[in-house]
Amino acid sequence: MVPTGRFAPSPSGRMHLGNIYAALMSWLSARSAGGRWILRIEDLDPGRSRIEYARLIEDDLKWLGLEWDEGGLTDGLPGPYCQSMRGDLYASALARLEDQGLVYACRCTRADIMASQAPHQSDGRIIYPGTCRPDGGMTPFARPEGPGSRRLYVAPDTTIEFTDRRFGRQRVDLAVECGDFIVRRADGAWAYQLAVVVDDALMGVTEVVRGSDLLLSAAQQIYLYHLLGFKAPEWHHLPLLTNSGGIRLSKRDASLSMEAMRASGASPAMILGRAAAAAGLIPEAAPAGLDELIDAYRHRYL
Ligand code: GLU
């Protein structure tokens, strides 16, 4: 099967080396197997997304030679590829979940939930305690009406199993690890989990290569794939890059932003080599071209 991969950045800032590493690994995974690669702009959060950043993402990817077959800001068929323009598709998916009686309106704020429960383990996640579940928690719920977010019910015995190419066999007790989760925010914005599943399924994505901060999200997404009757893709989560202090790279590491790296005179091959070395594809951060990296990727993974 010829794979279809994708890169799905949120246009909330200029990309940094960590984003380039994720883009490169997903591009290499698709291209080394002769597959397609899609660029999807995840601009669901109106407060944080800026079209200028989406343009810079496109410019940086093209400058690096990471060309996509479909997607980006162009809105040709079978797009659009900007999530802000795909609300009708998310609405019909939500209606299908509501038809199954699994969705309810939730009036809790994040602060309410924080006050009612200790963060899960040490990573600060909050598991929703089910405060707004109607009918004593007995499904099917009536179609939700009125204000509030829309939350998807997770039954107590929901176990999700999947195999990640990098992290191996995963088994997630979804009610314990995640709990009921939001599919539409109270302000009407679509939740990432719903949008990403609808998009990956309708765009024909067969493999998802992205940072391991989203490993647990894969379990929520598989749950949605099942409920919506879509086939789930293969998963390859990437260990997160850290800075010299061992902290995950973020926009705060200014010297590793594409802006700073390009301004310092780094060539595309230098930046690709740096990302590839961080991924362990080449032994050291020497300039590397994409053909060479495709060979290295095939050697390592195929
Ligand atoms: N938009 C997400 C991000 O930029 C990535 C989502 C995904 O790859 O599934 O972190």
C-alpha cells in the first residue's frame, strides 16, 4: 500500500527545530515508500492562529525542500486544508456521535474541574469527573441542547490497544487515563481530537508521524475512529527533542527558531542535517540533502 502522510502544524508561531524534525520524519516516512504527503493547517483556535504564521510555515517548508502534494493555504479540491474552513465536516461528525447518545452539554470551566480533582499523576492532566453527565450517567443521552461545551462519554471499561512504530504496544484504559473529553468547546471552537480524526480519515491519511506528546491522544483518536466508523491510520510517535538543559524544545528557544537559523545564514542542508542527527538518522549534525536522508531513512526503517 502506498502511504499517505501529513504534517499538521498549528500556525501559532514560527516553526523551530522541533517542528522541522517532526515535518522531516513524516515527509521521509511517506516519501521513502513512494507515498503522498499532505500539509494541513490546524488553525482551530481563533485566538492563537495567524495567517501570517501559516504563510511562514509554507515558506520555511518550501525553502527546506519539504514539498507537499496537497494542502496548505490553497483551497482547491479535495480541500480545504485549513481546519477553520472545515466546520461543516466536524458538525456532521458531532451529529453522528450525538445520534449514538454519547454526547452531553458540559457547563464546567477548567477552574471548576481543577478545583474538584488533583491533576493526574505528575503531568498536570485533569480527568473530568463526570459532573455534567445527564441521566445519572446512563447512556444513550438525549441530544444535548443549550450552551456549554460538548463532551464525549467514555464508558468505564473502554480499553484502547494499538501498536506504535516507535513506542510499541500500547494499552490505554481510556476512562482512567482521559475520561470524558471535549469535542466542541463552549465558545463553539472545534476540539483538536474531533477535527484531527475527521481530517485524517477524510484526507485518506494512512500514517501519522508526530511528537510523542500526542501518544495518549492517539488512544482518544482511535476511540473516535471506531465511533465514526473510520479506519485508523498507523502511528509513529517521535521522542521529543530537548534543549541542552533537557527541557522540551519550544518557541522560547529562540536560537532554534527558523527565523534565527535562517537569519544566521544556515543553509537548508544544515538545518535538515541538524534535525536528522537529532532523529538519529545520521551520526552527526553535518549538512545533508533530502535524497541522502531518504536513503538513511530506508536503511534504518524499511
Ligand atoms: N496541530 C498539532 C500541533 O501542531 C499537531 C497535531 C497532529 O499532528 O496530530 O501540535
